[in-house]
Amino acid sequence: MSKLLELSALGARETMLAQAMNSHNLANASTPGFRKDLVTYAGTRSTDGLKSGVDLSPGTVQTTGNKLDIAIDDAGVDGEGYLLIEAPDGTDAYSRRGDLRIDQDNFLVNGAGQYVLGEAGRIAIQPYSEIEIGGDGTISIQRLGALPNALQRVDRLQLVRLDEGQVMSKGEDGLLRLEGGETAIPDAKLRVVSGALEASNVNPIEALVHMIDLARKFETQVKLMQSSEENQQSLDQILRFS
């Protein structure tokens, strides 16, 4: 295989992978609290490849009026705040996704159906007529049949802080984890805004422009592959008749 063919084939493969990641970002442009995936190309050797990361920059906060929607406010904290989530494998993970709801088993989950954890683990919510989530993450309900304004404390959202220097990575489940097995620190100074959601940090227009750019790069690499094959065929014919 010629060097040109090898490099163009490698470039086409990596461009396809980058396109898939960009498409995933675009598909989650409306997912609350979503953090877009980043990709960089590591080099030109066949052993090199794409390096992935995650953009932790915040999305805009939008008012919804839904009492179960929350946005994390970490403006007065040295670091970034996250909700503690129970991952599908039972381990701790982190998320900024705040579109909360009660599942069929009366547990508090986010929009992806992942358990949102409180001070004692999963948060069970009994049937209620009113629910409130305070600025410190305290969840209170007025149970069905209870007197008006008779709020009962249920639990408190486990809010944790990412320290400077700690690195997050994203799993296939969309949840964030600290690299190296580290754990984030619970921080009582973190606040939440009830009735609001933090939007995805994906800019749909930028993602669409990037998609077009990647498509053009892929087309160029395919043409290089075709040119390399044609050149090789011509060279083989010359050598055959020489």
C-alpha cells in the first residue's frame, strides 16, 4: 500500500468517526445539561487516532415553571457543581441534567431515567399534592390528604463540586466521571434554581457547519484514495512493459 493511500484511508476513517461524534452532539442539542463531546486528531501514523474529551462549559439557563426542573447555580462556588447520579452499573456518576421526574416506582430520576441520589441514596417520593425543591436542594412535599402548607422534608439532592485540576470523562451512558477513580466533593454552598433548566452547550449552527466541513474533508480523502489507486495501476502497467 502506498503512503498516500494509507494516509488518506486513515484520514477518511477518522473523519467518519469525528462525523459520528458531531452528529451525536447535534442530536443532543436540546437535551438539558448535555455536555458536547470534543475530538482531536492525535497524529498521522496508523497507531494514532482520535482523542475524545468533553466540553464542560455551561449552557444557558431557561425558565420552565416546572417545579421538578432544576438548574445548578455554582456562581458563588470555587469549582463546578453536579448532581450525583447512580449509573446503570450501580457506581456514582455526575450530571448537570435537571429535568427531574418521579418514575413508576416513586423514585426521583432525570429525563434519561437515571436515579438522582440524595443524602441516603435513591430518593423515594410518596404521593403528593405539592412538591418543592429549595435552593439548597431540599425536597419537600405536601402528602396527599395532608393539611394545606403542611410540607414534609423528604431528602436533599446530593450536590457535588469538581475541583480545579480534576478531569471529567464521559461514558457511553452519557454520564460524567472523574478520571483516575477520584470522587467529587459534596458542597453545601452549591445552590439550585427551581423551575429552570440548563440547556445543552451544543451550538446547533456550529455543529451543522462542522458537519458540512467534515463531509467535504471525507470527500477529499476519498478522491485521494482513488487517485493513489489510479497512480499505482499506471505504475504497475509501466513496470510490466519495461
